[in-house]
Amino acid sequence: MARITVLGGTGYAGAAVVAEAQKRGHQVTAVSRTAPAEPIEGVEYVTGSALDSSILNRVIDGQDAVIEAVSPRGDMAGKEEGLVEVLSSRVIGTPTRLGVIGGASSLLVEEGGPRLIDTHQPPPEVLPEIETGIRILESLKESPEALEWFYISPARDFGAWVPAPDTGSYRLGGDVLITKDDGTSVISAADLARAVVDEVERPAHRRRRFHVAH
């Protein structure tokens, strides 16, 4: 049994990770600013901001993994980079792994090819979120070896608004975007969560980004 904290534990991705980890028998703590509409039995819910040091004091020490699934939107816009820096400083040199659920825009469209973000112009309203994810990944890559981390990029199309079935499986990749024969690239929250918990249970991407899609 692993001890897992999920920051952003009632959001689209975070709630799925919480549910999957609890289903597998792990000890799960979910942190969010709002209480869950349908709490899962056995999960410890902590209501408050991930930026609150007193909250972090309660939920980080002694954990096997801390999963950062906070969306850089609303009053968190421009603050996620600082949050990851704080989390890194708290777990560096310890066995606790920091997992970050990021974005897909930094993935390559083909081996040796351009990044996804370089092949199309994203809408101005989402560009800050994309840039946040890219900066966080780069900062993790440049971090000291004593920091144990992984960064997971979902499929190109990922979110509550994307029709994506819960298939019970996923395809695993590295830095190159995974697409189907028809060019689509999607993943459900449930299947992304399986990949996250699989990585916690069987670490395979030490200090690396990996990518999952259907």
C-alpha cells in the first residue's frame, strides 16, 4: 500500500487519480479548495489551498507520492510554477516522488519533429496554461538529481469536454504524440489515472516525462 497525496484531488484528472488509487487499496489524501460532491469512502479529504503552507505541512511528509493535478486557471493562473517549486523543495532528498500532470503541447508531432505547440496557434485564452506546463517540465528537467519526479502528458485532446471512453487500458509513449490511424489523440481521465497509479506502484520513468493516449 502506498501513501499518495493528490493536490487538485476533486478536479477532472485529480479526482480520477484519487478514485483509482483508492480502488487499488492505497492510502489516499485529496487536497482541494472545494469539498467533493460525492466523497469516496476511505479517502481523506483536506479542504484548502495547495498554496497554504499549513495544508502542505499536513499532507506531504512521509508520503510515497505527491501528485500535482492543479489546473493553472482562475485564481491559480500564474501560480502553478511556484507551487511545483515549493513541492520540489519539500520532497527533494526524500523517497517521496513528485508527479505532475501536465499538458501535451510540448510533445513532438513526430520523432525529431516540431512540438505540437509549434504546429498550430492555440487560442489566446489557453496559451498561458500551455506555457505554464512547458515551463514546469523544463524546470523539473533542470532540477537536482536528488529530486524524484515524473511528468505525465495526456493525449492532445483531454478534458471533461472531450468524448473519451473508459477503455481500461492505455498506450504508453515518451516525447512523441500518440495518435490513432485516423489522426485522433484522446485519453479519458480514468485511463490517465491508471497510468499515474501504475507509475506509483511500479516506477518506470525516473526524472522523465511520459505520455499516454488511447
